[in-house]
Amino acid sequence: MKLVNNTILITGGATGIGRALAEALQAAGNEVIIASRRLGLLEAVRAANPGMKSATLDITNPESIQRLAEKMEREFPRLNVVIQNAGIMRTEVLPSGSVSDAEAMVATNLLGPIRLTAALLPALKEQPEAAIMTVSSGMAFLPWAMTPTYSATKAAIHSYTQSLRLQLRDTSVQVLELIPPYVQTELMGQAQAQDMNAMPVRQFVAEVMRMLKTNPDATEICVERARPLLATGTLTGRHCGGLWENSRIACNIEVGHDIS
């Protein structure tokens, strides 16, 4: 993925990793549009970053996705990069029998990106150079038992991204997967944003930008702090003997998860 002269749409772009990516990519010389359902946050980010554009989007709503796709075609015909960053993460107690949080995470983290890709892909394929970047998680490779559906949606995004990349191999659309570790965002509340064990979000994005600059043809963007999760999760297909339990890891490696 080239780092300059793009028109980039970033979902979940008003906070956390999405905002940090938006600001870094705008500073690198790109036109950036951030999308979120929270209008107040969108306006605040735009005010702090003159020239940045915004659009409202409820990623769980097919009609909202279609309206956004029509807006992009109408107002941003040069759109050539989409970063699928919007997501939610909730803990679950599976024996309770409740599925409301699970359904919300599937709708946001999995169906949302699939629907948005379908809506934007025809226009992206018309661009001479285009890219779709999904955002999975280290927990796509080593699930955390407290967030089973979140982990499952990220594993599904990883799988979907691989298939999308293969099916688009003869087009102008590059498909990348961003794999964050545990990052200081408010994904799980203020405690995560202030957790010294988490990677500072600006540090994470700076490393991502360096990796994209060094290897523009990369298909998986995995910073150094996320690598132990990928290595452990793929060992003999057995996840090194177990899931994460009680915020600890069975294999004595650093906890890692995030999407904003």
C-alpha cells in the first residue's frame, strides 16, 4: 500500500487506533475521511485536524452502509483505500445463556466489514491502485476466554481477509490485514487506555507506518509486540495448550488485543 496521494476512508476513525491512523495518514500526504456513528467525536477530530473529512456511519446498519457508499461515490470519487477499523469488544459469561453481546459483536466486527467491502468494492476496482485494510487482533490467533465472541469475530476477519486477497489477486485492489496487540485505547474502557502494560497508541501507529513505508507490498502488518501471539497461536494448531485465562496467558507471553 502506498503511503501518499490516497483518498482514505477509515471506519471507527474518531477514537483510538482509527483516529491515530487518520492523523498519521493525513500528515503523510493523504486525503482522509473518518467515519463513525458519534457525530460529536467526528466534529472534535475534524476541528483538531483541519482538512480532514468525516461521514456518519452505523456499521451495523445495512442502509447506513449503503448511504455511505453512495456518499463516497458522489463526494469522493477518487476513494482508493478503505481501512475497516470499527469494532466493539465485550466480555461474556457464556453459561448465562445471554447472546445479546455476541450478536452485537458479530454485527459490528464481522458483518459490518463484509457489507462495507461489498458496497465499496465495485468503485475500488475502478481505481488504478487501491487497498482494503482489515483490522483483526492478536486474539484472532490466540483467543481470550473472557471475550469468546470478540476473539471469534477476529479469527473470522483473518480468514475472510485471506480469501478476499486471493479472489482480488488479479485486480488493482491490494488486501492487507492489520494485527494489533494490546493497545492503550478505550476499547474496554478507561482502564485499558491507562494500562501501562498496553502499547501506547501513537507508538503502535508509528511502527505501523514504518512497516508500510518499508514494505508497501506487505499483506499482514504485525508489530513486534503482536508477534508472540501469532507464533503461539499457530504452533501445531493447538494454541500452545490453552486459552488466555483471567487476563493471563497459558504460554507466558504478553497479553494482546485491540481494535477501536
